[in-house]
Amino acid sequence: MRTVRRLLYRDIIASVIFVALAFLSLFYFIDFVDQLDGVGKRGRTAWDAVLAAALQQPGHFYELFPIAVLIGTIYSLARLAQSSEFTILRTAGLGPGRALGLLAVLGVVFGAVTFVTGDYIAPPSERANVRLKARLAGGLTLGGAGAWLKEKRSTPAGERSYSVNVAGASAGGGLLGVRIFEFDADGRLVSRTQAREGSVAGDGSWTLIDAELAEWPSARSPQAQVRLQRHATLVWPSTLSANVVAAAVLPLATMTTVELWRYSTHLSDQEQATQAYEIRFWRKALYPLAGLVMMGLALPFAYMHARAGSVSLKVFGGIMLGISFVLLNNLSGHIGVLRGWTPWIAAATPSLIYLLLSMAAFAWLVRYR
């Protein structure tokens, strides 16, 4: 059995690595050509385009690795079946249960690779790419109305809620166009603070540069006038930490599984909509299991007769299966948000569907073919 395991694992791993490298080479070329449009603008060089394209590859690898696992495994198993090597292995005692167990172990290894890439390699690479874009563009501009954060806390004046808007981020990591709206327990606007720039300290306090504070009179003194104050530097105490602010400002691809969980918990505590982030969290948490699903999808191809199609036809079928899995995986998240599905169900449904289909096809082939 050790010899069989070595034969299968060596062949499958080599095929998966080859397919993954082919995908990354293709996507690197596409990203590099896309980055060339900005060369020569604001001092941007060809080296910046090379670096920006390279920083995007860990994210591509994370998204495409399950497809590479599927295509590489199908190619390896189909080739073994066509050369009758897999038939010889079955005759020598490699039953369906053992074959499924061997591929399941390798699927766990591939799942571990996916998890490490998605949580420890791709997020830092994406953050570095965002910093590079901000440096080259002179800052990071958030589309639409910018990023909004909410906070509720008790103050000496009573219960207060805050709505914070950030328009963008500077090349050095500071916040640009900060606006803070303070409301009392009755939802009445108490004050508005706007600053040209700001930064968040480790204890959660915000340092605002060139700030203007406008305070509205309370309901008890309606005749009072609005007070305006200008501050070169203003410290605003807050429980909104740098991690929470970064999660709201930076793209979701820069967040790890733990950071997604913490941010969705923060949104829940502030009574904000959390379903989109919870679905994203469960998708990221369950995505490593796609390696097992892809192994299950590939295994039936080993039991198909050589006359059922050439290796290239089976590989094409694997590509279509992989693309359909990615499409359904992305589509389920959007449908889950629109229909209000339970987050973990919306995230797990595509993997469960494909796993059941693969096991049904495997059982049919073993029994009747």
C-alpha cells in the first residue's frame, strides 16, 4: 500500500503543481498587461507594474487552487486509467474504499495548503498591493459615500451613538476626510466633527488634524446658538480600533478568517447588517474543504473506461466542473444575502451539492461499470 500511495501521490501532486503554475502564469500575464496602462503616470515605472502583478498572485492562487486540484487529479487518474495502470492497481487490491481514503488524505493536505494561503499569505500580499496603489496614486479613495462605521457607548452626558464616515486613506496609512456625527439617546444630532486627516492609536483613540467641531444646542435650551470650534489637533476617544477601521476601509480580500469574524461581531454589537460579512466568513472558513470536494469529483474519472473519452476530453470536463463550482460558490453568497439565508448554509451549499454528486457518480460507476 505504501508503494501505491507513493505512486498516486507523486503523480497527482506533480499534475496539480503543473496546472497551478499554468494558471498563475496566465493570470500574471493578464495582470501585468493591465498594470502597464499606468506606467509613466505619476512616476510609475515598469517595476511597479511587475510588483503589483506579483502581489496579486497569492490571491489568485487561493481562489484557483481547488480548480487546479480538480484538473490535475482528473488528468492524473484519467491517464492512469487509460494506460490500464489503475486497473492493475484495482486488481492488486486497491478497492473503492481504499482509493477514496487515499484521495481523502491528499485532499486534507490540499485543504491545509488552501487555508495557509488564504489566511497567512494572501491577506498580507493584498494589503501590500493596496499600500502600493495608494503610494502610486497619492492615496486610497473609497468609492461612493466612503466607508461608514458606527459606535455606541455611555458618556457622562448619557447614552451616545456615533456615525463615522471616512472618505479615503493617505499613502502613509492615515485617514482622509473624517466626519463624526454624534447623536443622543433620542436620535437627535448633538455634534459634528470633520477633519482633513486622522489616525487611530493602539488604544482606539483618534487623533484628528485640522478639525472643526460644531455643537448643536440641546432641547432644554433651544435659543442657544450653534457653537463652532477649530482645532489644529483634536483627540477623540473611541472604541473603534485600528483593526475595525482597516476592515471597513480595506478590501475584503485583505482580511483573514479571524478578522472577518471579529468584524462581523463588531457589526452585530453595533446593530448593523452583518449577513454579507457572515457569509463571507463562512465561505472563507469552509473553502479549504473544497480540496476534499475536488478529490471526490475527480475520483469517478478513474473508474471510467478508456473508451469513454480521451484524457483531453476528461480534462475539459474537469475544467467545466471547476468553473461551475466557482460560479455556484460565488452565486450562493449573493443569493444568500438577497434571500436572507442562514450564512453557514449559504456558504456550505455548493460544496455539499458537488460532494453528493461526486459520491453518487462514484457509487454508480463502482457498482455498474
